[in-house]
Amino acid sequence: MDHVATALHPPRPVPRLRGFLFDAYRGLPATTWLVCGAAFVNRAGSMVLPFLSLYLGARFGFTVEQAGYFVSLYGVGATCGNLLGGRLVDPLGPVRVQIATLLGAAVWMWLMTLAGTPLLFGAGVLVLGLLNDAFRPGNMASVLATVPPELGPTALTLNRVAVNAGWAIGPTIGGQLAHIDYRLLFVADGTSCALAALVLLLWVPRRLQYEHAAPAAGGTAARDTAPAAAGTSPWRDVPFLWLLGTTMATFLAFMQYFSTETRYLKNAFGFDESKIGWLLAINPTLIVLVEMPLVRSLRGRPRLPIVAFGTLLIALAFPLLVPHAWGMGGLLAQLLLLTVGEMFSFSLLAGFVSDRAPPQSRGSYLGVYGATFSAAFVIAPSLGGFVYDRFSADALWYGCGVLAGLAALGYRLLHDVYRRQRLE
């Protein structure tokens, strides 16, 4: 009779999906959700950076090239902020660093509405990048401090999902505010920083530190890498520097998706800003829906081979832009491949870095890793634009494929290096 009842009343897809998602997020403590919630609130208010170039044009009459230099100033500040935030996390604690940098960024954004000259505003952009990204090492370290090592990749993935969900909201609201008054972007962004600081201040213990820093027997850390010797600087950890160089190559290729590719979509395919915006929304939407179950299913496996596979997918994605005749189908395939490659790579990379770090130097390692992303943010747009203008768009896409392909090989070789170190 049971099979008859099942045939008459088959399982509903919504409860099954709910159970699937519940299983993917199972085991994470409330503190992890609160720390990730603060990151979501902060990112949901991220409105200044996406519209910074437009604001500079409206306020000071800057050309696209001139505005690009000011956006690069933000990247320089962000690179310094990651390094500074990482250094402060270890002696002060990750929660205190987050609260201080969030409140500093809030006040600074409100003050930037008063900047009346390009020189003063440029200095403000530099400091803003520093304050905004000094928050990130503390945020990742806090997430990792709330869980045992075997749940580290899952917790970091929840953080990425929260950040991407916020990123899907912030620019949409910011576009509406920009129609009214660009200065409202700074007010709203600063307010979101203050609210994120309030979440941490009220509900997350300030003494949160590395209670779970020691790798558990048989956990993911034991399968990948042993921590570097106590007191080791990330700048003297040679395999880690190799990892940073490989990651920089990956970021330089991947970030063309957010910079030069948008120009290409307009020039080669004739897409307007609205259609480009919808295409760009595919990436964070898929990450929010898929990344957590995907990473959860990979738990316990060596991470660098998976990162190498994801980076190879990124390498294969960019050449799909070359055949124009493929049209929208080719573009959707490229975006899908790029997003899947990102999901296989970036969450697992951050977890690997945290496992490589000595327990009391985790903030420094995460800060240097974050600075690699920020440095790529400075270099990638200008490098991509140079290749695009001086050679061709096709040369850029093939070049991205080669660069990411070499990075995939680098990750695979690094896995062998770390495995030999662990066996010695």
C-alpha cells in the first residue's frame, strides 16, 4: 500500500529542496551565522564602489580614464588594509578589529560627502579602501574561530554566500539612490557598516579567538597540509608564497569578468547596461543557491587538486567568448563555467590558507591572502584594458585561458609539495 500512496502522492519538490539545504548548512553554530550576518549587512550596503566611476564623472567631470585612476587608489588602499588588518587580528582579536574598522569606515563615508576637491576626494578614496578591507581578515578569522577545523570550509562558504547575497542587493538599491542623489550612496554605505558593527558588538563575544585552531585527527587539515612552524612569517613561507603567486595569476584572469568583459559585451554584442547587469547577476545568484551544498559534498577531500580543477574550468571559460557566432548560448556557457570554477576554487583556498597558518599567525596569513585579491583589483583592469586596446579582445581571452591554465598546473604541483612536506 505504501508504494500506491507514494504513486498517488509523490514527494513534493519544495520539502525535498528544504531538506537538502538544511543538510548543507547543518552543524554550524549560531555565532558563525552572526559573524556571517554582519558580513551580509555590510555587503548589502556596498553601494559606493560600483558607482564610484559614475560619481566622479557627475561630481568632478572626470573622464573614464581619469576615474579609473581613482578607482585604482581604492585598490591600493584595500591592499594595505588587508595587510594591516591581518597584522592587527592576531594581537587584538578578530572581532575587535572588525568593530573598529567598520565604525571607522562608517564615519569616513559620512565625512566623504563633504569632500569638495578632487585631491581631497582621492585621499578619501585611498583611506576608504584601507578601512573597508582591513575588516576582511578579521571577518574570515572570526568565522574560522567559531567552528572546529573540519567545518572550516563550510563556514567560509557560508561567509561567501552571505557576501554574494549582500552584493546582489547593494548595487540594486544603490542604483535607485544614485538617481536621487549620489551622496546618499555614502550615507547608506556608512550606515550599513555601522549596523554590521552593532551586530558584532551586541551578539558576538569580543574574546572570540582560536579555540578550534588545532587540527582534528582525520580532519581536512590533516589531508592537505600541516601548519607552518610557530612564529613563521607568511613572507618567509616559500610554498605559501608560491601559492600566493599562483592565486594572483588566477585572480588576474578571473577579474576580467568584472572589468574588461563588460566593455566587450557592449562593443562586440551590442548589449546595453540593463542586459549586462542581468548577465552579471547570474554569478552571485548561482553562488547563493549552489555553493554551500557543493562545498559540503567535498568535505574531507584534499583541497588543492579540487582548486586546480576549478581553476582549469576558469581557464576553459574565457576562450568561449571568442566565437561570436555562438551568441547568447556561448555567453551563458562561459558564465556558467566561470561560476562553477569559482565555486570549486575560492572557498577551499581560504580554508587551505587558514590551515597552513600557525595558530597565532592566522590573521597575518589571511591578510596577505586578501591583499593578493586587492592587488589584482588594482592590476587586472589596466592590464586587461592594455591587451584589449593594443592587441585584440580575442588575444585577451586566450591570454586569460593560458594564465588560468598555468595557475591550475601550479596548484596541482603545490599539492605534491605540501604532501611531501607532510610526510617528512
